[in-house]
Amino acid sequence: MNGSPSTPTATREALEHELHVHQVELVQQSEELQRTQVNLTGSSLLRPPRASVPGKPLARFVSSNDADRWHLYLHRALARETLVDRTGRSA
């Protein structure tokens, strides 16, 4: 035996499974790429050297004139993320 499925149905199911796994991996890679792009864009907009940004709260880089709007936006974004985590779907 060479370990491969013995029937056409088993072969098809194995291929469908492999395709599904690959699709999930591609979605995860795409999400990570988007996060990275957002981080790089945000870093370039903040203008400090990129190495000085990690670990610092973003609120530190928000103008005092925009602090209220920033906190409201952050609160809404975190509430939406929590909803996505609970349901597994985007709000």
C-alpha cells in the first residue's frame, strides 16, 4: 500500500480537504498581510522612526484636539471586534 485513498470518492474527498486547508491558510496569510500593511501605513503617517513605535499606545501619537474622536473610534472598533470574536462573523 502506498497510503493513498483507494476509491475515486476517497480521492476526491481528500483533494477537497486539501483545497479547503489551503484556502484557510491563504485567508490567514491575507489577513496578516493586511494587518502588516495597516501597521506600516500607520507608522509612516505617525512620522517617528518605525523602531520607536512598537509597544507605545497609539493615543500617544494622537493630537490633543482629536483625542475624544480617537477614544470614541477605538471604543467602537474594539466593541465590533468583540462581536466578531463571539459570532465568528463580521459585524
